[in-house]
Amino acid sequence: MSRLVCLQSFKEYRMTRHAIVAAVISVMLLAGCSTVSVQKRAYLGVPAYQPTDPAKVEILRTEPTRPFDRLGEIDLEPAGNPPVQKLEQKLKDAAAQMGADAAVIVADKTRLMGGYVTGPWWGGQIVPEYGRVIVAVAIRYRQ
């Protein structure tokens, strides 16, 4: 009788352990579902500057009143629903790599990213895919 109780408690232990492992894996997968793709394009004829400190890079919604030079553009393409802090950090990191003091957001919109075909080969339908795109201009203040 005690062997049966021991075997039953072992099965419960294994089931509980599997449930915990499955829950941890699920949380890890859900946390990894939001990503941010970053693309930088330096403008032609702009000198290359040393990278700046990302913590000091400002994120602006309007053009500053101080004189500045435009260094290039940064595109962010978030997938999923990443937090605003993650988007801002990616923007600051990309601007800092270009030597910028600030990044001015000029567009935050949804656009056609591509599409896919569904249905049978003789009557397939093209389904468009839309995605969010954030465009910012990296700037450096004149001294």
C-alpha cells in the first residue's frame, strides 16, 4: 500500500514539475514576441562623428529651436506590442551610434509591409500585411 502512495505522489510531483516548466517556457516565449527592427541611413556629405552617450540623446517630437545639423534617418519597425521604453531606447542607441545629440520623430504611422497568398492555387487571395513604422531624424547641435 505504501508503495502505491509513493508512486502516486511521484506522479503528482512529475506533473507539477512539468506544469511549472511549461509555464516558465510560455512566459519566456510571450516576452520574446515583441521585437524592434532598426535601420539607419546616414545622409550623403555629412561628416562621420564619434558615437555619443545614448543616455544623453534627447527624443523630440518637434524640431528644436537651437541650430543643428541633420545626420541621417532612423527607421524603427516594431513587431508585436513592445513597451514605449524599449522603442525609445532603440531610438537613442541608433542615434548615439551616428553621433547625434537628439532624434526628432517625424513620422509614426502604419504602412503596407507586404502580403501573403491564402487559399487554393486556383483561387488564392492576396492578404496585405500592415506594420507600424517610426521614422526619426538624427541631429547634432551646432557648437
